[in-house]
Amino acid sequence: MMDKELEKLSRLAPPAADPQARARALAAAMQAFDGAENNAAAAQGNAKGRRPSSIINWIWSPAVNKKFLAGSALATLLVIPAAGYLTFELTRNQPIVEKERIEGTVSKNEVPIPTGRPAAPALSEAVTEESRLPQSTAADSAQALQDKEQAIAARKSDLNSDDVSALLNKRRTMSEGAKRSVAQGIVAPNQQAAEPMAIAPSPAPPTESRMQVQVDPGRERFANAAANPIKSVAADPVSTFSADVDSASYSFVRRSLTGGAMPDPQSVRVEEMINYFPYDWPRPDKADQPFKATVTVLPTPWNHDTELMHVAIKGYDIAPATAPHANLVFLIDVSGSMDEPDKLPLLKSAFRLLVNRLKPDDTVSIVTYAGNAGTVLEPTRVAEKSKILSAIDRLEAGGSTGGAEGIEAAYDLAKKAFVKDGVNRVMLATDGDFNVGPSSDEDLKRIIEDKRKEGIFLTVLGFGRGNLNDSLMQTLAQNGNGSAAYIDTLAEAQKTLVEEAGSTLFPIAKDVKFQVEFNPERIAEYRLIGYETRALKREDFNNDRVDAGDIGSGHSVTAIYEITPKGSPAVMNDDLRYGAADKASAETSGSAHQGELAFVKMRYKRPGEDKSALITTPVDDRNTVATVDAAPQDVRFSVAVAAFGQKLSRTSALDAYSYQAIGDLAAASRGADPFGYRSDFLGLIRLADGLGQ
């Protein structure tokens, strides 16, 4: 009989077009129903749980017991319709609350939003949520109450008669379970029943996730550099550029692809993608010559009419026991923009990894900046590691970003703890959002250049998305005799600050420059792949006052040229009418060098020295291999990375070369992969192939 009355109640509820009112009506009705059922269950439990005494034996006789039960049932029949009718009258004129459209960014009090359009949640869950709202205390903020109401509205907006039926079935099952619990002694007969039995919301299904905050790509700044053009050897036979050992671009590309989006072409610096990976290039045997060059000429995989000239150098690897003492200053951005899980929390974990890598005699200082700079930790020996880690753990985000003042304070601390013949380095960790004070790239560049002359270098670590100022990071690192890295995961922090700590912290050569001269007798045209932001003038190569990139202990640097042999159908430029090409040929004809393809020169300065040294390497047919497969394994893999970077940056030369072909080349040359970097790279190729369809 109770079930029939419940079904009548469902018909008395407001129509489906008013889900808010329907939910409130059913909530009130269910409370009344539960109260009546609990009374009946309690009465039945009393009847079974108490032993009749001689005085009240008559009361608990079968005949009287039936009367009590009949009375309870009659009360149930009267209460439920009355409650339903009263609730209907109170709610039928209430306005319908529309489901809030949540778009763009969300507040920190965000609610789970289904990724698709799953079925509406059970009505019992919505009722339970609503019944909890009046329990909020006066301390609850108005915003918190509003968020709860919006959550309930979102969960109940699609209720219909099917939901009511599901609730009735669930309530019947629960009522029967409650009765069995009383009968089995699980609940004491005189125990007060709990509040109307609330059904805890079930865990979110796998298809449900929190809405992701939308990143505004317009707020991320990258250097706007056009791809290197094809140059005629007859008109411009010399190419000059600075070394680049940064890896920020690869990490940013990886984060974009794994986040389901193709990267901004301006964020792709091909040389940084190539140099991200460790290679087993031949290395020098002693520190007197800090690096050694290896040149390989091979067919171009994406153009059968051109060739690639692959230039690779490997830096001398300093043994950890002989590494100089380090004086490090952590300059940490704690502005409000850093208050994201992939920013300050990740930054703190990254620096903890680095501290655990340092030697006891190294020193660490910490400066923070957010509007105003502050010294968190004076120079402290790593032997007091707990003190350093505690200072890192206390960092919190808040305020605007005034980076220039923080940089000056950090350099003051570095100077205070300066280590002669050691490593003195400021490590700037930020999302790059310098928005207070002298925030122009040129102003900050001048600050860094002045401090570099005092022997204090700079490393820049970028974190997070949305405010990333990659252009400024590159400017600061290049002018601070340091490197720039982008930390998107703790694994990347482990790679940059632990596995490659030697190359990150300990320079073996500074102001490293490359200059390549091509022989017009053999080569008609060339194109440097990458290094657009590292181009130098021809005369800068011999000018020791011109700054260039640094190479750290064990660093690998790779540069690849696409070259067009003389007479190839791929030549893009016509011969000059007035004999400049003939003049160039005459200058080289009959000389001892006419069989060479090119001449590679490198200049560098040893740490602490101001005069550069020169290394030269001629390139001839002995450096040439007939097929791609005949090239060394690491050469082929680095060429695959170069192809991938060019395709992501939309270089027209790679239009006809597919991601599948790039993946095949990389897979065939993966080789030893102890840390899984190359396997991850194959995954990025597959992602780009899918996203680029």
C-alpha cells in the first residue's frame, strides 16, 4: 500500500519542466515517508526485541499488536498525501533556476563537469545535496553557498519521471534493508533513527573530470624569428652563429602535444629540440681541448636532390669529484601568477632535487620577488640541508611580479658568497611574467650583462602556462652566460637539475661560436636548420667582445645544414650574370682546398679567460656516406628530430615528408634509450600526426 501512495506522490510533484520545484517537493515528501517508515520499523522492532512482562503482557498480545501496526500504517497513509500536497502548493510558483553556463575559466570552487553528456544523476543524490545546504553555518561565505546552489542546479536540471521511479525503487530497497537490520539486531530497537537516510554521491565515473582552465595563448610570448632562408654560396659563402644548448623549446612542444594541441610554430626552435637529447659523439680525451667536432655528410631524407652536413661536438666531461665548488642563488618568483600546481609547487620540488645533488661545501641562498624582493635564506652551506629545504617548503605565492629588483638582490647575495675559481650562478625560476618595474627586455638585458662581467652567470627555468614569457627567458639566459630550460614535469626537473647537473652548472667553455665556409666549387646553396635567434654577423666571429653561448660539462651541440651540390636540380638561385660566381671559382681553383666541401671553424674562451681559442675542421668526401642508413645511429636520430621540428614549425621544405616517415626514421635509429627520452619522442610524433589531420 505504501508503494501505491508513493506512486501517487510522484504524480502530485510539479511537472518535468520545473525540476527545481520537483526536487524540493520530493525531498520534503521523502523526509515524511522516512519518518513514517522509521516509526513503523521501530514499533516492529520493539515488538520483537522486548520480552513481555507480567504487567504489560496484555499490551503486547497479538491482537493489540495488530492494532498498533494498523495505526502506524493509517498514519502513513494520511501524512504522505498531505505532505505532498502542501509541498506542491508552496513550490509551484517558484521561479525555475536555469543551469549556469560555465565557460572559459572557472573559479577555485569549481565543480566536476562531465566531459561528454552522461545521463542525469540520480534524484536521490540531488536531494541529498540540497538537504545539506541549510546546515551551513554563519561562517560560510556567501560565495560558498552560491557555489553549492549552482552545483545542485547543475545536477538536477535534467530530472524526469524516470528519476522519480529510480528513487522509489532505491527507497523501497533501503526501507527493507532497515527493517532487516532491526530484525537482525544490527540496529538497537530504541536507537534513534538517523536523519532521512542520505545516499552518498557515488565516486565520479572515469568519464567525468574537472573543467580545465583555458590557457590564453595570446599571453605567451615567443621570439618572432623567420626560418633561415636558402643562401647562395656564390653570394654569401659564410654562415656564422652562436652555440645553443638550451632545451626549453622541446619541453614546451611536448607539453602542448600531450595537452592535445599543436604547438605555436614560433615556440619551436629546432636546434633546441635536437640538442635536448644526449648523444654519444666522440669527445676529447683531456680538458686542454674542451670539445671535439665530428662532421658527417649524408643524403637528405626529405629531398633526394640535396644533402645534409651534420656537425656535432661533445664537451669534455668533468668528473664529479673534481667539479669546482658551487655558489648558487635561487631567485624564485612567488607572485600571484605562480599560484598554480605546475608552477610554484613543482618549482619547490625541483629545487629540492637540486639541493640533494649538491656537495656539502656548496652554498645556497634564496631570494624571492613579488612586488618587492626579499631574502628568504642567506648563503648557507649544503651541509645544513634541512635548513635549506625548510626555507623552500615555506614559500607561498602572492602579489605582482617585480623581477628586476629581485635579480639585483640575487646578484648581491651571489657576490657576497663569491667563490674564486668556482661556479657562481643565479638560478631564476619564473613563469616569465615580469609586469612591474623595468620590465622591458632591453632594460633587464643590461642588468644581466653588467653582472656577467663580474663572473656571475645566470640560468633561467620556466614553469607553467598562460603567462610564459619565453622571449624574455631566452634574452636573459643568452646575455647571462647561461641556459634556459622549461620544467613541465618533475621528470624534466630530474633530467635538467640532477642527471645533467654538470652541464647545467659547470661551464667548460664560454662565448662558443661557429663559422662555416662553403666551397662554391662543390656547393651551390645551403640552409642552416634552426639557430635563427643565434645568428651572428660574419665579423662577430673574430670579435672577442661579442657574447655567445656557453657549453657545460659533457654538453652535446649539434648543427645541421641542408646543402645543395653544384649542378643539382634542386638549386633555387640562378647564376649571376656578371661573373661573381666565376670569380669565386677562380679564387679556389688550383688551390689545395678545391676538393673540400666546407671548412668548419669554432671559437671559444676558457672560463676566466678573455681571449678566444680557435678549432678548425675541414670537410671533404671522407666525411660523406652514400645512404642514410650508412650514417651513424645518433646522426640518423638527430636528423629525425630535426625533421620533426621543421614540420611543427611549418617549414615548407618538409611539406611532402610525412610524420609517419619521420617516425620510421626515428624508430630505426632509437638505439640505447636508458631514460626513455627517445621512446617518448616517438609518442610525440604519433600525437602530432593525429592532431595534424
